[in-house]
Amino acid sequence: MANTAQARKRARQAVEQRAHNMSLRSTLRTAIKRVIKAIEAGDKAAAAASLQASTSVIDRIADKKIIHKNKAARHKSRLAQAIKSMA
């Protein structure tokens, strides 16, 4: 347990920051799932539009260092590749 006032404050801030980061990470996962759902539905136009919207979400969360920039690039690349390979 935190003994000093400074440590208690940092513990409070850490809890709030963690909740905020988890919310952003959830937003990221939702954006990715939205693209995957469009791909599985077989609608290439909707999937491409969904990817464009999700790309900004992925980049924004990577800029905030919630996820690493390489992980963001990997997600975008794999989703784009999946859309490109649709019939």
C-alpha cells in the first residue's frame, strides 16, 4: 500500500489512466471487428469503407502509445490484404 501522499495520488491516477486506456483499447478492437465482419459478409465495398474508418482509429490509438506503432501497421496491413484478396 502507498505510504506517502505522492504515492497515493499516483496510485489513484494509475487507476484512472488504466480505465481510460482500456476504453481506447476496446474502441480499437471494435473497429477491427467491424472490418472483419464486413469481410466475412463478402461486401468488398463496405469492407473497404470500414477499413478506411478503422485506419484512423488504429492510427490515433497508436499515436497515444496504447499499442505499438508496428502492431497498428500489422493490423492495417492484414485487414487490407484480406480485403484485396476478396473475390
